Amino acid sequence: MLSSLYISNYALIDSLSIDFDDGFSVITGETGAGKSILLGALGFVLGERADSFVMLDESRKCVVEAYFNVNIDIIRPFLEHNDLDISMPCVLRRELSPQKRSRAFINDTPVTLLQLRELGNLLVDIHSQHDSILLFDNSFQLGLLDNAAHNTQLLESYQSEYHDFVKSNKELDALMDKSRRGVAEYEFMSFQYEELKRADLQDNEYEELSSRLKMMQNAEEVAQTLDNALSLIENSDNSVLSMLNRLASLLNRLKTFIPDISSLYERVNAANVELKDISYDIQRYADDIQYDDDTLHVLEERYDYLNRLMLKHHVNDYSALIEKRDELKHKVSDYENLDDIIAAKKEDIASKVEKLKILSKKLHDSRMNAKEDFEKKVIGIIRQLAMPHAVFEIHCEQLDDFTSTGNDKIRFLFSANKGVMADDISKVASGGELSRLMLAVKSVAARNNYVPTLIFDEIDTGVSGEVASKLGSIMREMGESLQLVSITHLPQIASKAKYHFFVYKDSTGEHSHSCIKLLSSEERVGEIAKMLSNDKVSVEAVRAAEVLLNS
């Protein structure tokens, strides 16, 4: 249930904190006092679109927090799926900065508005008088019946299979389309693949080929440079090796006079050895240089051929050309096995269809088992609401195709008048009848853990007298199954509530502010008496209020 609501800088509310309890509560107050503002703030924290003008003071941010204490199993799957803390109370918070930037949080973790809205839908149902047109929606009707049939887990199992079924059908359509385009596309890709296959592409070949070409195309210069390097090291009287040998001889003579100079002598000898190794490696490079026109021609042709292939296949480097070859190989293989793949996919879909038949049959049977009891309970309620001859029926048509909810199409049929055959709600129900019917179906849903918190926003508009009293009794009964909050202007309904909140406007300061308070027993008598007597409270109105509260 909604345990508390904190509102700061929202519309006419400067700062407000309200604690709620379980059962049936009502909110009353003068027109314009701020009852709708409370609902707006609650809708805001549940993820509805934020209007930029909601801030009372545009220099500071608007904040709304809602605290919920519910059976954790209701929201655990959502919290786990979204990697959110699992704790009670569950706290939803929404902020709007002066720069009109909106932020949302669940248990202090930033979330998207979509996530906030999804969780809000699990916790609260806000129903206004205009929402009764939802009864025209076949999917809404089906949802109510599934709720009565306790089909949540069965429907989840079905929808998981249905999702796989839809995915497999899309894959089959793509395969069939591929098959229709197949011959020409296969021949073209096969030609491309065979060309690359004949090219015998080897890893790192292009880089090695490029390096060899550079060397061969500059072989004369490379050979001359290597020869010059060897001459510097060893092939002249002034070569580096000759000079090192003379230096070693000089240092060797000095060892007799300066013993410590031996380390320098050893270092020169080591340099001599290293330089001889360098000379050996340079000679090896020089010996490896081979140049002939035929070899150069072969290398140049291969290099040009690889470049033409890269250009032809629109790739920028050699590794991408190899990837292109491997990709074409895979696609050609797919085409060659396409008939087998299609056959396997059709077999897979046929298996999924059998599973869907079994699950959709279970759904249908469950719905039909719940249908009669649902009809009886709804009729029992609406006949209390000045419609003694009302008829309510649920018509089920089984479709040939599967949908995301099975293969049942549900229609609510209704008649408020004696001797008139029940027909589609959208054709026969007036606005007042529709509101009362919606109350009836939600009352039945409330008994099946429909949602932890249900809020009615003046659903009693156009109702008075005995019907209002019946409405109040029904709401009180609903409050035994869930938390019900009703914004009302009818004393007959207000008197049935367990708790009574009063919204009023405080104009003592420079600006008017909306405020709310929980009425005491004595204050409730006065407020209901005021509602009965249009603000001019008489002794008779007070007595009538006391009678209503004790009824």
C-alpha cells in the first residue's frame, strides 16, 4: 500500500507530507482547494509526463516521494530484472530542476521514466471518471478476466513461448525471402568466393610482399649501403675494428702500471666482440640480397593483383579482404544448405505451435472456469446501483491465430434495462452506467489482489442518494482487500471511509497554498454536515452526518 507521500514545490503545494493507512480512505474539500493537485503529484512520481509549470517556486526544484509497503513478491521480479535494491519500504522519487530537467529514482537508484512507470503500474491504479472508457478495450477486459482466473504465471509461460514463436516465424520469413532471391544472389556470391579462394590469400602475405618489393626495388642502393657499413667496421686501416684493436693494445700496456685499468681493457674487448657480431649480421644481410628481373616481376604482379582485389571488394586493407573471403564462404555454405535450414526451422515452428496449443487451451479453460463467477459477482454489484435488471455477460470467441494473450477474444456485453438483450458495452452503456459498471468490475478485481492501491478520482460524479450510499458500502468492502482512496464530493461515500482527509487552501500568507489534514471523529461530523448542507451547517445536518457515520 501507499504508506506516505511527500510533496515539495508542486503547483500550490509548498511542502506537504501525508501518511496513509490500509483500508478505505476518502479525500474531500472545496472545489479548487487542491484535490486534483494531490493526484497530479502522485501521477508525477509514478512516471507521468511532467509539465514545466508544476513548480510553485521556479528557483528551486520540485520533489515528490512516495513510500510503499507491499508484499515484496509483487515487485521482486521487476526489481531483480532491473538490478534494483529489494527493500521495504519501496521508495519512488521524482525531481524536476529549475532548468526543467527531470530525474527519477527507485530506492535511491537512478532509473528511467519508463522503469518508474512500469513499477508504478504494479503498485497503483489511478482511476478517474473518464477512464471508464477503458471498458471498451478488449485487452483491458481480457486482463480483468485473467486477473479473476489467477492466470499470471500461466500467461507468462504462454507469452514466453509466443515470443519464441514470433521470433522463429520472422527468421523463417527471412529464410524464405532469401530462398526466393536465391539463385542469382547465390551465383554472384559463389563467383566472388571462388575468385578469392583461387587467390590463395595467406595471413600477413601482403605486408611481407610489400617489404620484399621495397627491398628488391632498391637492391642496388641497399647493397652499396651495406658494403659501406662493412668497410667502416673492418675493411680498412682506419676501420672501427682496427682502431679498437689499437686501443686494446694501448690499454694492455698500461695494466702493468695501472692495475684498475684492466676493467677498461675488458670493456674494449667486449665492444670488439659485439662489433664483430654486427659485422657478421651485416654481411649476412648483404649475402641475402638477390635481385633478378623475373623475381621482381612476379612479386610486382602478385602485389598489384592483391590491390585490385581489395579495390574490387571495397575494402581498405588486406585483413579485411581475408574477412570478406571468410564471410562469402559462410554465406555460400548457408545457401547450399538453405533447404535443410528452412525444413529445420519449419519443424521447430511446428513444435512451438503444439506447445502454444496446449498453453492457449489451458488459458481458455481457466478463463471459462472463472467467467461465470466473475459475471455473477459483477451483476450482484451493479444491481445494487439502481440497475435492478442489469445483465452482464462475457463473450469469448476463439481465434484461429495465436496472439500475445492466447487465442481468445473477449467482449463484455451489457444491458441495463429489462427485456433488452445484452450487447457490446460501447453500444449500450451510458456514461453513468459505464462508471458504475467499472466500479463493479474493479470491485471484483480487488478481491483477487488486482493491485495494492486503487485510487478513484470522483468516479461518483452524477450519482446521489441511495446509489451513493451503495457505492460507499461497496468501496468500504473493497477496502478490506486493498488500499482504496477515493476523492469524492458525496457525504454518503465519505461517511463509509475508515479515514477522512480534508484538503483546504491556506491564504494567510502572500500566496495561497494547498494543505491537507486527517480529520478527527468530531471534525468528520462537521465536514460531512457541511457537505450535506452546502456549508450552512444546521443541527439537522449534524444529526444526519452522525447517522451516516454510524450506518
